[in-house]
Amino acid sequence: MLERNKEVSIVIISHKSKKKVLNLVKNISNDFKIIIIENSSDKSIEKELSKHKRNLQIIFSENNGYGSAINLARTYVATKYFFVLNPDMQKIDDKLISVFYESAKELNDNFGALGPRFENVSDKSHKQSDIKKKYGLIESISGSAMFFCSEVFDKNKGFDENFFLYFEETDYCYRSNKNDFKIYQINSQKVYHDIGTSVETTNEEDINKLKNLYTWHFIWSKFYFSKKRFGKFISIILFTPILLRILIRILFYKIIKDQEKLERSTVRFDGLKCSMIGKKSFMRIN
């Protein structure tokens, strides 16, 4: 077994993502320990995965959010490094993992997290560093693929579990930078993120519930992160115009009777209002 296989664990955070997980792990050799946090009671994933992988551990957990699941996975990691992946990541294989491992060694473990470069650069949710540099210094990387040194992850106190969804990686990277553990993008390693497809939905009702969930948590988390970074008073000043714009849209969609946009705007208003008054990120779906 190569040294990398003994020093790197693969962590996958899943929520009813069986097909995506199966597709992701097929290109990762059995020599790597794979830890899957399944944030649901879908036991069928265990049976399916056991047919394909030996060195694999599945932990079933209550769905307390992405960051919480990573923190839970960390308690099962016994290696020097671990690589957190979304199920909807593509182009992940042993070669890419090896480059991350060698990069960590070259950087002397002096980093908060390492991320790949994304081929779907048109998606603004993925920030990109200067491609001319081998290790591009970047303020924050996508949570869909994050390579950690376990010791540094612990020094940064992991993820803030008040985030259920969105901005948890931004917050981690922000705190890591403050602790002088910089964030880097390895520009030679290109991946593809099939965004928003990890949860397997079967009907329009489920899709609509997910859209509402994402809308609510995005704005809740955005304000919460701003409050942590700039303070409550400044954040309220920054977000009050956004709140007013949402209210105007709600009124407009009521007048024109656009039920779909009215519902989405109402959900967004509720998420921001709850975050501004200090309520926890409570919105969930089964």
C-alpha cells in the first residue's frame, strides 16, 4: 500500500444520494479508507456500497447540516489528512487524491484547506484563483471538495454547526485565514461539480420543497456569516435594503398573482427575518 493510502481518508457527506455516491466511489481504490456520513435513514445505501467497496464505513446520522456532518466524520478519521467530497463531484480518482497528498507535504501542512479548480467556471458559486500559480492563494474554496490536515482542522475548531447549509465553508476559511492557515487552490487539478443534484428527488413536490429549503438557508446563512464577520449592527444596516426589496417583490407578486415567485420570495423573507432576529436555522424537510 502506498504511503498516501495510509495517510488520507475520503469523507463523503450524503443525504439520500445513493446513486451519486456509488458513481463517485467507483474511481477510488479500495486502499483508501472511505467514510460516508448518511444524513438519512436510507439503509439501502449500505447494502449497495458493500458490493463495490471493502474499506468503507457508513455512519447514519440525524440531518444536522453539512458542517455538522463533517465534524462528525472527523471523529472517525484516524489519518493525517482527510478529503471531504460532495456526492455530485465528478473527475475524482486516485491520481487527483495523490496530487493533493503531495501538495500537502510540499506545503508542510501549513494550510487551512486545499481545493481543486472547477471546470464549470461559469458558475459564480465557485471562486477561482490565479491559474498561473501552482498553489493559488484564495479567500475561500467550495465546500464540495476540501482537503484538510486533521491537526489544522482541529486547531480551527472545525465547522460552525449553527450553519445548516451554505456559507459554512466560507466561515471556516475566514477563521482559518485569521489563524494564519491559508487557503489554496491546486490549479493543476480540475474537477466538475454537478451542482444541486446530490439529493435524489422523485417528483415535482420534492423538488419544490428543496428549492424552498435552499432559498431559506442561503439568506439565513448569508446574514449569520455577515454578523459573525462584521457584527450585528453593521449587518442589519447592510441587509435592511435587501429585506425591503423582498417585501416589495412579495407585494408585486401578490398583485400579479404569480404564486410560484410569491412563495419563493415569502420563504426568502422568512429566512432573512429569522436570521436577523437571532433565530436558529430551523427549516428542515423530511
